[in-house]
Amino acid sequence: MSDPKTLFQLTGRGYAPATLSKATLLIIDAQEEYRSGVLQLPDVDATCAQIGTLLHAARNLGTPVVHVRHLGIPGGLLDPQGPRGHFIAGLEPQAGELVIEKRLPNAFAGTALHDGLQQLGHLDLIVCGFMTHSSISTTVRAAKDYGYRCTLVDSACATRDLPYAGELIDARQLHRIEMAALADNYAIVVPQAQALI
């Protein structure tokens, strides 16, 4: 049996990772819920540091930055009126950076994200944030339908443990499986933020 290959490799339709100076940085759901709330993620501080590295570099280069914020239910997860719905300290938007508010995992669904990205003028998106198996996955898959080329930064994304069939699926295993699935045909995956700087 031959070594397994991605669909990108088999079809020849892959592409090089995006260049930070020629792309848009898309940060998805970098909100306090994932740092200190009910949905606290493993190794979240290390992940936030990687997002911060990308954000700092993008601002230095003049790269457009888009922040996506999930609007949860008041009093519940990602409460838009409470501190858990706020952006994580150090990852907040600055003046002039586009903020998209969503209510579904897919950041394109029912939002102005596509229009906003079109105005910024880049087909290449560098994507990071939370959670790998949910909003990251659905948004990256939808981005391909819109014709965008996504570069995912592995260490700048994270997810949580999930129950399934009476067992626990470890967050790191779930993250790796989702990254492998996206790398098959939806995004180029790089290991760390430093690979793009």
C-alpha cells in the first residue's frame, strides 16, 4: 500500500502557505469563555500567545485583521453582556480592524464577513482561534466555497475534550484529527505562527 496523500496532493490543487503581508488575518472567537469560563480549553494560554504573535506581526506589517465574536445567550455560554463574551485581554480589536458578530459556528452564515473580506481585497486568509472542531472547521470549509485560500496555524487554534459513545475524546486528539481533515482539501496547515513571520 502506498503512502497516504491528501486530496490537495492527489489533485495538484494545493497552494503555498499564505504570506502575512499579502493576506488577511482572521481571528475567530478569541473570547474569555475559552480562557476562564465553562468552555476553558487545555493549553489556552499558549494558544493565545501564538494568536498574539500573529496579531502583533500583522499590525506591524499593516496586514488587515478581522475579529469574529460569537454572540451567545445572555446569562449562558459566551454571554454577550458578560465578561465571558469579551475578547481576551491582549487580543482585542484596535480602531480600524473589522469586527464580525455571529450566532452560528460558521462565521459567514448570516454575517457580513464575505463582504468585509471582499473590501479588504485578499483571497488568502490566515485563520486562528477557537474551537478547532467547531467554528474554525465550519468557517474554513465555508471559506473554500467562497473561493478563499485558507492557511491554518495549528498552534494558534485549540479545542476541548468531548464525550462520545460513553468515552472521552481528548482535546489534543480531536484537534489533530480536525486539522488533518482540513489539511486534506480545505486549508494549508502550518505548525506555528513563526512559520508565517
